[in-house]
Amino acid sequence: MNTGLGRLADEWLSLTDKSERFRFYRDAVLPDVAARLRADIEARQSEGSMRRYGSLALILGHNEIPALITALALRPASVTVFVQPRNASGAERFERTLSVHGISPRIETVPLSADDHRENVRIMRAAVSSLGPAAGAPPDVPGRRKALSAPRGLLAP
């Protein structure tokens, strides 16, 4: 019998509607994936090979799942979320989903321009600089490789 993540994967694959698959992943698979990553992070923190982060800064793309995995695993006290106008609903879902999972960090949503890259860089630099070096904000990797690169970047000694 298939148990755990394999069972969830089988169930997810059996869904045909894209929005159903997204909801199932967010509500059923995400907590399991985040808990596994969280356990690994806690083990590394206990052995002293990874520090605890008080702040997290991330760019929210069209899909909030990678950002949720990162936030649920790290459980920072504060999160700075950079978001373009087209992804505003994802920012609301991001905050709501964290709350559903019992995490309520202080969240600052920072709007970005839809078409001015230089302005976005300026906005992000200013926001991250205001966190200060003691905040310990790990980098978050935007784009499609985020879910694959986040564990590598976050767990590197």
C-alpha cells in the first residue's frame, strides 16, 4: 500500500482539473513537503550547521507554493513579500495559507512595478537594506527553479 508522500502524489496525479490539482497540492501535499524540509532545517540548526532566520525576503511569482514551502519550513518572525500587481491575489493567498498552518509572521507586502526593472531593483534593495544585517534574511530564488534551488541555497552550510 502506498503511504505518505507517494499516496498524495498518486491522488494528485488522478485529478484532472488544474485548479483542483493546485488546491490539493496547496492543502494536502504542501504541509507534508514543508514539514519534511522543516525537520531537516531543525536538525541542521540543532547541530549548528545552519542559523535560525528571523526574517525572510522573497519575490512572489504567479504561483505562491514555492514561497509557502520556504516560509513554512523556516518559520521566520517576519516576511517581506515583493509582488507585482498581476500577482496580488497570490500575496493574499500566501498570507491566508500561512495562517491556516498556524504561522503568523509579520508580513510586509511590497508592491513592484509591472514594467520597470530598475525601479524594482531599487525597491527591493531599499526594503532588504531596511531589514539590517542582524535580520539574517536568506535569499529566495525567483522563477521556475525556485522550488528546486531553495533547499540547496537554504541548507548549504
